Amino acid sequence: MRIMSPLIAVLALVLLALVAAQGPGGQALVGIILPYLAFAVFLGGVVSRVVNWSSSPVPFRIPTTCGQANSLPWIKQNKLDCPSTKAGVIGRMLLEVLLFRSLFRNTKAEMHEGPKLVYGSSKFLWLFALLFHYCFLVIILRHLRLFMDPIPSFVAALEFGDGFMQIGLPVFYQTDAIFLGALAFLFLRRVMLTNIRYISLPADYFPLFLIMGIAITGILMRYFLRVDVVAIKQLTLGLATLSPPAITGQIGTIFFVHIFLVCALLIYFPFSKLMHLAGVFMSPTRNMINNSRMVRHINPWNDPKIKPHSYASYEDEFREFMVGADIPVEKELPAQPAEEDAAKVAE
């Protein structure tokens, strides 16, 4: 049910789009009103969550470290895995966002006979995740040609590079095939690996099915089913300029299914795990400087009326109880008068 329920939900969205696309009123709803509503929800949801994250106090300096910290002069510091400067944090974030460096360092653990726990390299997840995200980015940038007139030169160059292995007409884009392959890998990984399937929830499968539906309908619309490209261009350009035209003629039912699924993704995005797109920049484990030994981190939750309570003063206050509970202390209890007299008699 964790797999079937999100699949049924996406199929229900497709069916709803098919029903809505049958009438002129439904086409205007899906092609004009819904895109504006979806974009407003997407923009408002993303801004709301980012503002909420940015205003949340961080009680501790908690950067994730995987290397040698800044220490003695003759000990070499790992400036990317354990940054102590803003430049190091920026370099670390760039590698994380652009190349998924932490995922590249990921390892897999397997139980072998013995029993023995064996660690090994796990680069396929990194590779297909990288392919998925970059192909998604290229596809989104390619779609700018529908919303801009004249078409920017970088979009034309991107289309040329993406379709340089032209096979007939229309031009075949490599990113379309790679994108579907990467999606299939991410889905099969969740289904076939027992440990991943055990922790996967419907919220993990739903965006995969939804994005897969968007990709499949887009490929069908481009390579197999006939649509009115001129009418689509007029509609999308009108949406971008806030002057959408009246939908006339037969644009094609598959187009309305495609745009309906895109709008569903935009609405779902701010309330899902897909918000890691913005969340990675707000993560204190990534964006904080590891300089705890050089700069004192003040907890923003601290009440200014409450004075710091050091361990030395804590031990002074509770030393007697700590000794009674056999807890090690840095300073011993002062000798009692009776114990001093007994010591003198013994001497």
C-alpha cells in the first residue's frame, strides 16, 4: 500500500486532468487559473518555510565535520570538511550543492559470513542523483523558450548541445532519456533494496510517480502525440506576461494533463521533502563555521538574566553529592575536623 496508494493518487490526477480537458471551461481552469494558483502557492510556501527556518535559533554550533579541525600550526587542517572560515564554508556549500559531495562520500554496509560488517563504495546513488537533478535543470531551462520572446541565446545553445545527437525530427534530447533512466533507478532502488524499502513512506514514492508522470506526458507530447505548438506558445507567453489569451482550437488533451501534473508538483513542493532544494542552504550542519575553539557561540535562546554556570561552579555547588554518588570530581572535599584529629593520632 505504501507504493500503490501514491501511484493511485497520481493516476487519479491524470484522470481528473483528462476529464477537465474535455470542455472549454475545464481547459481554461487547467491552462490559466490553475497555473497562477499553483505558482502563488509554490512561491508563498517556499518563502514561508525559508523565513521560518532562518528565524529559528540554533542553540549550538553543530557543523558536521569529517576531517581535521583547525588546531596546532603543524597539524594540517581539512579546510573543506572542517571549515573554520567563511571561505571554507562557501567552498563546502558549493561542492555540496553543485556536486553532491557528501553523497559521493557515502558508503554501504553489508553483513557477510562470520558475521562481519563490511563497508564498501556506493557511487551509483551519487551518479544517478546527479544525473537526475542536472537533467531536470536542463529540461526546465529548455522550457524557457515557451515563456520568452525572443528566445535567449543561452537557451538556444543549451538546446543545440542537448540535441547534438539528432535522430530524425523532432530533435531527440538526450536529457529526456537520461532523466527517465535516473528516475527508474531511484524508484527501483527503493523497491528492490530491503533496507531502503523498509524505511520508505508514501511521501517518498508520490513525488517519484508525479515527476515520472510529468516526464512521460512531456515525452508523449513531443515525440508521439500531435499538439498545437503555436497555440501552446501563445498560451505560455501570455501566462508569463500576465495577459493569457482565450484558449481556442485543439491544443491537445495531453498538454492539459502535462500542465495539470506540473501544477500539482508546484503545489506539493513546499510541503514535502522536495524542499531540500532550499533547505540545504539553511542547514546549520552545513552552513556553520567550525570555530568553537576560537569563538564562543552564544545560544540565542539564553535569557540575559541567567548567568552562565560553569562546570567549576557546578562542582563547587554539588561536590558533596557527587562524591556521595561516586562521581569523579576534580577537587576533593575538604577534610573534616574529626578526620584531621584521627590523622594526628595516627601519626
